[in-house]
Amino acid sequence: MQRTLSIVKPDGVKKNVIGNVIGRFESEGLRVVALKMMHLTQKGAEGFYAVHSERPFFASLTEFMTGGPVVVMVLEGDNAIKRVRGLMGATNPAEADEGTIRKDLADSIEANIVHGSDAPETAEFEIGYYFNAMELHG
Ligand code: ATP
Ligand code: MG
């Protein structure tokens, strides 16, 4: 069993596809073990995406992520990190495989609907960033 953090980003909430995204995870046998809707602060978004702080798109990314509410969740299942990344598709929706969340729903490399942890260490950091032990229901 493995846990991963996923976020329906502000564009996904605005497009009314929260259930669509979560439904795809559930249909593949991943379980939601924690879930909350929140509006990220600038500091909160900067801390979450700190690994990208030197990237040219960092300011734009944090502005985008604070532009509206998001839905943050923890998903559990065998090989959850890789499976969620597979369902999401490539960062740039133009390069994402058919049938993936980003191919089907996303507009641009920035407004790409969904986040998923990319490795066990990042999953641990990201889950702890948004949830405490009492909020995890595995
Ligand atoms: P995420 O971390 O959100 O799951 P990812 O792992 O596919 O996405 P990263 O390289 O970690 O992609 O980039 C984090 C986020 O930053 C992307 O999802 C996207 O919203 C934004 N981003 C990445 N590259 C660019 C870019 N070249 N221009 C604008 N925004 C970008
Ligand atoms: Mg990433």
C-alpha cells in the first residue's frame, strides 16, 4: 500500500470537474483517505512548490494556484504514486496520452487541472504539508 497527494487545481474547480477527477481515481481502485477544499495562500503555495522556486514559471504558478479554491486529497492503493501520475498524463496537456485527465480536461501546461506527488519522498512531504495524522483515514 502506498499513499500519494493529489490536488484538483483552481482551473479544475472552476470547470466543475472535481467529481470527474476523483471518479477516475476511484474507478481505478484508488481510495480517498483524506480530502479538503481550501484556498491556498501565497506563502502556502510557495512552500508547497518550493522545489520550483528557481524556475522561470514559479511566480506565475503560485499566482495560478492561489487564484481560487482547490481540493486536496490523499489517495491510497498499490503503487498509488505511479498510478495517479499515469491517470494525470503529461504536464503539458498537448503531450498527454489519450484518456488521461490532462488530455481530456486541461487547457495549458500551467492550467493542467491536477497535481500528483512524483516520488515517495515528495508524497510524504506533501501529505504532511496539508494533513495531520487525525485527518488521514486509511
Ligand atoms: P504537478 O507537480 O502539479 O503534479 P508535474 O509534476 O506534471 O505537475 P512539474 O514539473 O512538477 O509538473 O511542474 C509543476 C507545475 O508547474 C505544473 O503542473 C504546471 O502547473 C506548472 N508548470 C510546469 N512547467 C511549466 C511551464 N513551462 N510553464 C508554466 N507552468 C508550468
Ligand atoms: Mg510535479
